[in-house]
Amino acid sequence: MAEIHGIRTGRHCVFAMHVHLVFVTKFRHKVFADRHLTRMEQIMRDVCTDFEAELVEFNGENSHVHLLVNFPPKVAVARLVNSLKGVSSRRLRQDFPDLTRHYYRANKLWSGSYFAGSVGGAPLSVVKQYIEQQNHPVEALLRPSGLPNRRPSPPV
């Protein structure tokens, strides 16, 4: 895929889609230290690469993380989230056995819910106004076949 000024192209589309994701730990436990977040960022980058997505920004605190992901339209956000949470939980548990004490109920690191918000581009009010101002084709200028009327060509 080519990228021109933040706009990506696929085989049949041109797009610029970003989503802001927030994942919260189960029971809001204060689980993460800097070493956990550093490793988690790399894990999240690898998962995004598998989805042909890009992790633009990552940060977090001891009980939650924020991600800004640029993703192609063929990727469902729910599938991306499922992989990000599942893979990060599994790999963090492998890399940091000390985290298992926070898995004491249901053996899960993440809460079952998440926040996903679309970001980037123009504000909705601007997009709505742009669409409202599009010119409708004028019926009188169209022939019954739907083709525009042609002016007769001048005699030669």
C-alpha cells in the first residue's frame, strides 16, 4: 500500500482511517509498570502489522492503555481489538510471570469492554455541511436515457 500525506491506498480504495482505543485492566487493578508498558507497545505494534495497520501512538498508566491505530477498511475494529487484547494478555503472561497474581479471577488481564472512537479528518459538522452542499443533477438537463443533452455541432 502506498502512503501519500497520511492517505493510504489499497487495491480498490483510498483511505485515512484512525481509531483511538482504550483498554482497561480487569477490576481496574493497577498492574503495569514501565517495563510492562514498554513490552506491550512492541506486542501491539506486531499485532497491528499483522493486520496491515499501524500503531501511530501508544501510552498508558498502571491500569489502562491508549492506542491510536491507522487501519485499512478491510479490518473490522472488533477483530483488531480482540487480537490486540488476546495476544498482549498471553505474551505478557509469558514474559512476566509476576503478572499472574493479577489474573486470580477468570484468568484475564483485560476487562471485557473497551473504548473505540474514530478520530482524524474534518469534524462531523463540516462533513455534514459538505455533503449537504453537493450539487444534485438537474432533471431538465437529462434526456430520458439519463445522458446529458448535447448541443448540436456547428455546420462545417
